[in-house]
Amino acid sequence: MTFADFRARIPAINSWLLAGVFFMIPVTVAPAYWLTVLILVLWLIEGRLGQKLRALAAEPLVWAFVAYFAVFALSLLWSDDLAWGRRLLGRQYLFLLFPLYLSVAQRGHFARYVSAFLLSVTMCELLTFYNWAQLHVWPELPDGIRVDKGADDTAPFVDRILYTPALALAGYLSAHRLLFEMTSLRARLAYVALFAATVFNLLISGGRAGLVGFLALLTMLAFQRLVRRPMLAAGVAAALVGGIVFGGYYGNDYFRLRVDRAFDEVVRYEELPKASVSQRIVYAANAWRVFAEHPLIGVGLGDTREAYREMNARYTPNWKPAWNPHNHYLYVLTAAGTLGAIALAAVLLLPWFLGAPADGRERVRKALPLLLIVICLFESYLMRSNTTLMFVLFTAASWCGARERPA
């Protein structure tokens, strides 16, 4: 094989490597970084840099993702604690990889990327089922592969905060394939089984944000499938959401415990300073106070921790101070103010307004930002590695070549 032959094969090689990065989403991001380094090296060796950079410069999403990172980097100029700011900024570097992933992804290989992700989720679900059985049904079984975060966590590699958003997207994608792509009975039955397993995983995992995000995606899917019959779509969505929620509540003790606890913590949050939901209410209130005092450009990424501490000491001294308000909108508003809000809105909403032809990915292009819009109400998910990687990768794969005419 000549060097020219090797360079000609690089796009195909990189597409397989990119599928490997998709596989890492619900597992661990460390191998994803190494795979990305290899992708970058091959991308450079392939050449045609001028052509590729011009193509990237013509994509509005590239500018939106880079600008989102740039706003946080810029906020360090008015931060006193640069060490903390650089640490938090390190959680945003995945946004700078979006142009590379967009350049490497191939429109015709989208099914490959989705399959790699679903294969990884399926593996995690099987391990989760074992962990759940070992914890609740057959305690005499040997310990399985289980994340060391909490006594009731059943996920194998990441805790429920990061695991359930991946499950939410996997549930949507498996149902999407079932409704729009699969034609053979065997394939349909396989995706019915995967969808059911994913729903059960969501119910036993205890991750409330991921479950709410999944129910939002399920509602969207009903309207996507019954686009010309909105009343029927609303009825189907209500039946599905109600069935999952009520079935989970009355059929799973752990799910019922988590739901009851959440309602109790909302009602009595002032009496429960150590409870998860109670803390989030107080964190959100104090973060909003920080933003209200610095509405234009925030306090700067580096000074968010100290600003939260000072506001906590002023208004809620009996509560443990937060370094993260567990709400991504408030995280952005406190760090970069209205400027940051504009950048975040561009990242989440631009996919809703950009024009692109129907190519089989158009529904996913709308579903992905909806998931993040919902779950970011409950956690700062776009500064978490696994969920940020999921958002960046799927946005790149679902939009690559979307406005180009197929050859």
C-alpha cells in the first residue's frame, strides 16, 4: 500500500474510530480522548486542510459551539480565582472537538454511530440487570461490575446522574428505529426488547432527570410518528407517559421511594438541609441571587464557587455551600451572565431553526437538543464529560452534510 492509498483510506478509518468514541459515551470518556487524538492525527495526515477548514467555517453550528467555549474562556478575564476557573474551563474543552467530529463524521454512516452507542448501552444494561438482581433479589451472587458512587447505584461505569441521560437517548433511538427504520419482524422484536429493557433500566436506576428527559423524548416521538394526527399523538403520548410512570411507581419499590422522597423534599425543603432535592432548591435560589447582582457578564467562571459561598453565608447559613447549582442555566448565568445565556441558547436552539432536508436524521436533530433542554434544569449537564460528549457527538453526526445534496 502506498502512502497515497493510505491517505485515501483515512476517512473510512476515522469513521470507524468515531464509532468507537460513540461506544464510550455510557462507559468512560478516557478512551474517547485517546481515540480522538488518533482521529486528529489521521485527519491532519489526510491533508486537504484548507478545503476542510473552509467547509467548517461555513457551518453555523461550528461557530456556535466554539463561541460557547469562548464565552467561558473570556470570563476568566474578570475572575480572581484563575486556578478554579481553569479547572472548570477544562470541563468545556469537548465543545472545541465539535468541528473535528463534524468534519470526520459521514452522513452515510449515521446508522453505524447509533449502533455503536446502542451496543454500548445494551452492554451496560445487561450489567445493570445483574447488579440490580444481586442487590435486591439474589444477594448471594458475586459482586458485579458496579460504579463506586452510592450503595444503591446499579450502573456499571458511571453514576445515575450520567447514566440515565444516555438511557433516555438510547430509549428514543431504539423506538425511532422500531417506528421508522426496521421492516423485518425479527428486527422489530429486537428493538421492542431493547426499548423495554431501557425503560426498566430507567426505572431501577433512580436517575430522575434522565427519566423526565426520556418522557419528554417519548412525547416528541409520538408527535413525530403521528405528525398529521396531533390529537391522537397527544393521546398516545399521555398513555405511554402515564403507563411508564404509574407502572414504575406501583411496580418498583425503589422508583416509588425516589418519587415519594422527591415530593417530600420539595414540600419540606427548609426542614431537610441535607436532602438532594432540598439542596437543589436552595442552590438555585442562591445562584439566581448571584446572577441578579451581576446580570450582564456574571462573576466570571473562576469566581462562581466563592460567589455561591458568599451568597449561601448571607441567606442560607445552615446549608452546605455548593460549587455547582445543579442547574446548567443558572451555572451559565452566574459565570457569564446574559452573554453566556446567549451562547447557550445558540447551542441548544440553533438546531431547531437551521434548515435541512429530510434525510432520516431530521427527527434526531430535534430530539437531542430537547433532551438537553430538559435535563439541564436538574444538573449542569454540559459541564459533565459523558453527557457533553454525547451532545457534541450526536450533534456532529446528525448534522454532518445535512445541507449538502447527496451525491
